[in-house]
Amino acid sequence: MAQRLPKTAPIQSRHALRKKYRAVVAIPCCNEFDTLPETLTSLEATGQVRDEVLVVVNVNQRASMDNRNNLATLNWLGEFETSMPLAWLDHVTDGRAYPEKFGVGLARHQCCAVGMSFVDEAALMISLDADSPVDPKYFQAIFEYIAHHPGFQAGHVNFKHRHCGKVREKRAIEIYERHLKRHRQKLEEAKSPHAWYAIGSTIVCTKQAYAKAGGYHCRRMAGEDFYLVQQLSKTGCKIEMIEDAFVYPSDRISDRVPFGTGKAVGDIVESGRWLTYHDHCYRDLGQLLAVVERSVANSAEDILENVPASCKRWLVGRHFATVWPKLQNNSRDSEMLLQRFHEWLDAFQTLKLIHFLSDNVHPRVAMEVNRMDVDQITPKR
């Protein structure tokens, strides 16, 4: 039987939170007393537009964790002088710390759930991290983009990791950021509909889209950002890129989650390199997608005969011959069929395909960064 979700702590604020805001900024915060003040100060420096945005910080931890850092954060929030609408949740004291199997997924969800009562359906739910300051034009750029794209439902802002650590961390984050941006670019070139970032500090969507997608997965200890964007995509949202709005995540090493930026930076520092996906993985993916797009009326067998042999093996393993006719029978036209195909070959399955190709056909290559503006791809040894 699934463990019941912990009750959300009462919202606290030094402001009278009465009006309807244009957006909610959701910030999970766990042992980040050293970074949260800089992030909130950067939001305060965004100009008068900040007064139209409610910032909700969820100071949280698991019950087994040392609470001194988080207590310092709560004390600081209670004394922080700001005109910016700011609220916070205390999941540290009075028995409100999380059970062991809950973490950032629940923390993000609670921020959004609390903030939703202060905004209407078209308002924005903006995800941020406690160690991720923003550009002074951050809100302005987001709202200007929305004004020029009235159908906007979901997307992400741009990002550039800050160099907070030592030289080795600086080099590591350069390598990993280039890996992330290269991956998105290559997916775009392959014409994958899943060519987007899934970084928690960059996600933006409307309240309506967030609710339709089911919100953040409360039981995820990591990857909650990836799965939210994937669900937004599956529920009909085009994932858009807000190029001119910048957030500056930290390059810190972290072992709090089994994957993600903090883990990757640590791995690169330890090994001295990062293995990224070979160009041929994206080439094969692009050829597969092109075959499917021009073969909507064809049989699964015909498609399997025309896709790259490297992809055919993976598709057979996923029972494509059985899946494809079902997708055809349940789609009223080719547009719906392709939509359902991409829901089947979703972002996670696309990544699994690329991993399959990397493990079995096109070995990963080592990405090296020699200086700030140069990256070199060399064959894996």
C-alpha cells in the first residue's frame, strides 16, 4: 500500500497575500542557507514586475537529516526585508519533516499547490531552485514572450551555469552544459518532438497545463522535472523555449540524487571526462522518425524493413509489430497517429533508444573542453 502524502505545512508570509498574481515561483530549499538569499535577492532586482509574482519557498528535509542549516534559512526568511510577495513553507519543525521516501518531487508540488490558490487558470507556474539566481530581465522576458505567443502553455527558460567552485568544477560544468545543449540541438536536428531541456530551475507552464499534466510527481526523489515536462508534452502542450529569460544554476557537486547536474559534475571531476552520445545515434533516430512519418498508412513490417537496422532491433524488443496496428486503429487521421506514436516513443523512451544505440552500436565519445569557447569531441578509448 502506498504511503500517504505528508500534509502540507501552513503558508507563512510577512505580506498580506490577497490579490491574484500573474505567476507563482516555486522554490524547493533543502540545506541551502548559503545560496537562497542570493537567489531571492536576484528576484527582488527584477524591477516592479516582481510585485505581480508570488514567490513560494518550501524549506524541507527528511526527518533523519540534521536541521541546523534549514533552521537558519527559516530564521532568515522571517527577517528578510523585501517588498516582493514572498511566502514559505516550514517542513522542518513541529514534526513536519518528510518521511524518508519523499523529497524534491513533493517539495516542488507543495509550492505549486499552495501558490495555485492565488492565481487564475492562465497564470504561470515557474519552477526555480534555491541555488539559481536569475537575470534582472527574467520576469520581463517571460511575460513579453507570453504576450507575443498567446497560445503558450508550457516551456522552459534559457540557462547558463555559474562557476561557483574550483577550477575543476568550472571545467566540469562547461563540459556537462555543452553536453546538455548539444543533446537538445541534435534531437532538434533529428526532428524529435522531445527536443527540450528538463532542468528544474527552468520550467514554466500555465496553471491549467500544470493541473492537466498532474503536476510534479510527489514520490520522485529525482527526475521530477523530466517527468513533468514529458507529461506536459503528452497532454498536448508544445514545449517552447523562452530564449531571452536566463537563470544561472550552480555548478556545485551534489550526491543528494542519483543523477542530474550535481552528480554529473562530481563524476567529471573524479574521472576527468564526460562521455556523450555519438552523432550516429541521432542520425539513426532521425531516419527512424522520417520513415514513420512517411509510412503512416503502411504496416509495421514495412516500417521495420525501412528503419535503420540499429533501430529495428530495439523496436522489435518493444513489440512495435503489435503496437503499431493498435495505434493505427485508434487514430482518426495521420496527425493523431503521429501524435500517439510520439506518446509511445516519448522522451524517456527516446532516451532509452539512444542509450541502446550507445551501448550496442555507436559507442559514446569523450567530450573535452579546452577553454571557455571551444569544445572538442574525440573518439572513446
